[in-house]
Amino acid sequence: MNAYADLQFAYFNYGENQNRANGAQKDSRLVFDTTRLVLELEAGLPEYGIEAEFEVEFEHGGTGVSMELEYEEFGEFDTEVEKGGEALVEELYLTKKLGHQLELSVGRFYVAVGTLFADYRPTDYLGTIRSEAETRLIPNTWNDMGMQLRWDSPWGVRLTGQVVNGLDSTAFNSNQWVARGLQKRFELVRASDLAAVLRADVKRFPGFVFGVSAYYGGTTRNRPKPDLLKQCDDANPNVVAPCGYVSAPLFVTDAHLSVDRGGWRAHAMVMYGHLGNAAAVSARNARLSNLLNVLRTPVSDNALSAWGELGYNIAPALGLDGNHRLEPYVRIDYMDSQFKPREELFDNPRFERTVYTVGTSYTLAGLAVIKLDFAQRRMGSSAFRPENTLRMSTGFVY
């Protein structure tokens, strides 16, 4: 059995409402959060080459229903089942080894896009939180159901191919692009639109891992209702979609790098995404019911993000043994959830954000970690007030 946990303590000098003309108001507030507790169980039958893995995540202290203010919806109160605490099965799959270098998995697993596919534990990254540039645009530790084939080549390259269910486009919006499209609001996962994922990671150089990934899949037929349909004159009333669905394919690609060598640690990633027929998705989402609890702001055709962090272990210079890592670090996150939108959609500088972070991470024996950092977020225009955050986090991995 393995587990990891993360607790957050944060001070903000700005108000929660970031949807104002000049940005958030000045404020002084503290927020504490039991961010996550994740339990992992593994079992297997080595003689048959079969392994099973199960991972459940408890977010924000448990499960329940909470009320939150949604400033993207004019300051309305929304009831959020997932925000009041959540128990979520993130991984549940069986793996069959097909020789020494090839394996096939079936079930729920992490989608092989971005850096959080592999580096999601609090000891894997230097910052107090996961990269905002990544979690702002795509689901945080994106997991879906399907089939995965992984091959470790003799040349130090790992290839991962996946076929999974696609996202639900009703939750796409201006602020977080497709990040809320993960299907978890209903009992059953809709898979009428599937997605294909390809990833290549080069691991042949000690301390270095770099690679690329690509995701392509539909989003229209996974909506809760068949409400994004083509219109035609001879429609058959006895068929759900007599003229077919409006296509809204999602394409996401990234290049990523991880370094852990000679006292240095670093992560970097560049990600680009494109949503086809984003105007049609936006027009239909604007008319969704309030009961669906989604933001009904228009979604952009394109999104872009990039981030990097760099730290160096100074523990040896302070006379500490190998059980200690003390790493001052810097991080930059850039994200634009309305990157080069269609002509009729206003390119709002509010959604272009750069976060500059400096901090220190201390890890004991690779198990316990405590971090402290200061971050300043700047919008795409000087008309918006910068937002400062002082954050401390602590957690463990075993």
C-alpha cells in the first residue's frame, strides 16, 4: 500500500472576485485546505503477468456538498458537490504483461498528457501547488476510462498509447478552457465520443526525461443531453440525432522535460490546445440550465500555456546528509485560455496570466516535505491589479 497527502496554508492580498474591471480588490485573507489524501493499493499474480492497481483520492477533507460564490456568474451562489470535499477513484485498472517490454492495461488511469501524468506527488515537484499553467487548461491529474498500451523500447524510449472516453463540452469556459470537462457529475461515463492519446518519453540519459504527447477526441456526444445537433429539413422525429451532431473535436499537444541530476531539479512544459467549432459550443452552453452548475461563459478556439521550475539542493553545503534535501527554487507559469480566439470573441487580457514564484522546498528521506513560497500573478494588461500569494504546504509520500 502507498499513500500521499498534501495540506495547504495560504495568505492572499486580493479578494476572491477576480471578475472586476480592474481586477480583484485589495484584501487580506487566510485560507487553509486539506487539499488531498490519496491511497494506492497494488496486487498481482506474477506467475500470470497480471497486476491490479487502485487509487482513491479524498479532496478537501472528505465528501459532502458546499456552497460557493461563482463570480463568473455575476456573484451567484452555486451548490458544488465536488467542491465540498470529494472521494474520487482516480485509478482502477488491470495490467497484463505481454513480454518484458510491453504491457496492456484496461480500466481507469491517468491520461498521458502533460507533466502530471507522471509527476503528481508533492515530492515530485518543487512548488507548493501543482503547476497552474497546466491545471488551468486541462483537468488536474486527468484520468479517464479506456485501454492503454505501453512499450519500453531497448533504446530508452517509452511509448504510451491510449484510447479513452472524451470530455464533456458543457463545462468548457473562458477561465479554465476545457479543465472542467472531466466527466464526474453523473453516475455513468459517456463514451460515444472517444479520444486517442500518444506519448513518447526519452529516458536513456541519466537524470533526464523529455518527450511529447498528443490528444485528439470528440466532445459533443458526451454532453448530458443530445443538444448540439445539426439541423436539416427532413429530420426523422424518431431518431435522437437524425442529421448528426455538430463536431467539436479537441486537440491538445505538449512537450515536457524533467531533470534530477547533480543537485539540480527542474520541470518544464509547453502546451497548446485547439477546440473545433468552439463558437457553436459556446452558443449552446450559454443556454444551459442553472441546475447543471457550469460556467456559461464562451470557450476559446485555442489555448496556450508554458511553465518551468528550477531548484538546487543546498543541503550538502550546510553539512546535512543524504536524507535531507533543501532546495531554493524559482518557477514561472504562463497561461492564456483565450489564445488567438475567433474574430467575434473578445480577446480578454484577464485570461492571460503569468505567475512568478520563489520559494524553498525541504524533503526528509524522500517521505516528508514542507514548502514555502511567494507568488505574484499578473494579468495580460496593466489595468488589472497584480495578485500576491504567500503559501506554505506540507505533506508526505510513502
